Amino acid sequence: MTILVTGATGSVGRLLVDELVKAGAPVRALTVNPAKAALPEQVEVAKGYLGKPETLPEALEGIETVYLAPLADTVDDFVKLAKEAGVRRVVALSGSNADDPVENSSGVAYAIIEKAILAADFEWTFLRPGAFMNNTLGWAEMIKAERVVREAYAEARMTPIDLGDIAAVAAHVILTEGHVGKKHTLSGPTAISRREQVAAISAALGEEVTFQELTREEANRQWAGAGIPVEIVEWLLDGFAYFTENPDKPTGVVQELTGRPGVTYAEWAAANVEAFR
């Protein structure tokens, strides 16, 4: 049966389309602009967006399995329309902070999505990654301009994951049995501090990049100056403070499900070095 990939040109969805095509699975890709999507020719393209529920009935027609990109605002509309269309199975991208989420955190939206899927009685699987390696692309302008990263909590030790590993797990879960009712918490293969991430970028560039550690107050002012809402800044800084005192540990799920080690941060930095050059 054809698999509907929502958010098919998003950061994970686009990679998932490629994984499913490589496996020979029939794919229908939901995208806002089919003409610009540049999807593989064997993919059936449906014009639409989760945020515009009126576009979903046609995309859902004849579909049994959906990969659901995270969009809490219209998840109730998706659930209603998917049930009406006869969708049986939903593999939803969620987050490692979906249980008892902190106010103003991304976990609030993930919890809303999971609750809606559970209440609808689909055959469900939740993919719960933590921090993305791609998040550190936010350092690119500082690094390109000054070869420095100014951030707080240099020793916060986390297990960021490569987007390709999330997509590989999603494809495996969609195409194999035994994952219904599972909440897979995904991580990178190793724990790494923020200072060590900058060192990995420095090594990939072959040029010195320094980590200039800010106080919490200095970081607060820096992010506020960039237009980030204060409640989001506080949540992020609280997270870095937590992982400074409580280093994260890899879950091993990527290797367990895909049969190969996950991408390390050093490998990611080498593959994305041009973003920092």
C-alpha cells in the first residue's frame, strides 16, 4: 500500500521519501508546492499541507499508513480526516520531551500530537528524537565572521542526532513489523559537550574556532537581541544547565533498529563544513 509522507519537503520528511524510494516502497508525498519540490519521479505528489486541513482528504484517499510531521495546531483535523479515509497506522515524529513537558517547551506540542493520535486508536508509533545536530547551524554566521562561538554552558553534554538517522529509523519502522505501540527515543551515538561540538567544527574546517563561554545573563541578552522570546530562551538555557549537571546518555536505538551506528557529530561537521566556511 502507498505510504503518505506529510511534510515531504521538510528536514526529516524529504530524507524519509528518499529512504522509502530506495527500499522500493510506493510513496505519496504531501507538499505545498509540487513544482518546486524536486521529488523523485517515481513518487506520487499530492498538493497540500497539514496546516490546511481542507487539502488533506484527497491526499489521504486510499492510504493505510501515514508518516506524520509534527504540527500540533491542526492535529485534531488530521485525526478526524484520517479516520474517515480509513488510515490504519500513523508513525508520528514527536520529541524526547513529550512526557510531562515543561511550559513553553517544544514538548507541549509533541504531547498534544501524541494525545490526539492515542485517542484516535490508530496503530501508532512515536519517534522521539532529542537535540538535532542541525541545530548548531545557528552558529554558522558567528563562525564564518569571527571563527568564534559565544554561548553559555560550554560543558552541557548532550546526544544530538543527525536528521538522516531519524529518517532511516522512520523508514525501518514503517516498513517492518513489531513497532506498533512503541515510543522510540532516538539519540546520536555519543554524548558530546557544546565545547566539543565547536572543536569538531574547527577540525572539519582545518582552522581554529574558539568557544567563548557566556554567563547565563549574557546569553539571555544575546538571544533576546536576536528576537527570541524570553520564555523560549529560559527553556533552552534551563535545558543546557540541566545537561551540564546531568550529562545525557545515548539510547542506542538507531543502531538497534537500522543495524548500523548513528552518524557522529564529527562526521556531521565534516559533511556540513561548507555551512561554516
